[in-house]
Amino acid sequence: MGYKTILAHCDADPNVAHRLAIAVELAKRHDAYLVGVHIQEPFNAPAMFDGTVGMDTLFTVFEETAKANLASAKAAFAKAVKGTGLSTAWRSEEGY
């Protein structure tokens, strides 16, 4: 009995390429469907926020970082599966 679907967590971590290489190898070995997924946690104001920094500034930085992380994760997945002939899908969600 082999794997039919493999879900690979993708993020902006430098080690994501190693994680994806393992996922690709498993997918090839089992002729499985490979799904790359990126989950972005929602913005949460710091617990001890005293209002000294504008919340819009914090949120803007959070959004820019989140977009960059998503782009990096998506690019890593695309690079890992390019030319493999595997059936793949990409998913990204916001939440926990």
C-alpha cells in the first residue's frame, strides 16, 4: 500500500528545498499526488501594545512580510516540482 496524496508544508525557511526534495522523492516512489501548502497566520496585535507605534505601520510590515513569504514558498514549490512529471497542486490559506 502506497501513499496517494502527499501534503508538503511550504514556507520561507531556507530548509524548505530539502523538505520538498523528500516530498518529491516520496511522490515519485508512490506515484502520488503532491500538494504544496502555505498557511499564513492572521495578524495579531502585540499583547502588551501600548499605542506608541501606529498599528497601521505594524500591519503594513506584517502584510509585506507575509506576501514575501508566500511568494518565496510558492517559488520553492514550483522549482522543486518542475520537470518531475508529477501531478501537483498549490494551496495557500490564511488562518490557524
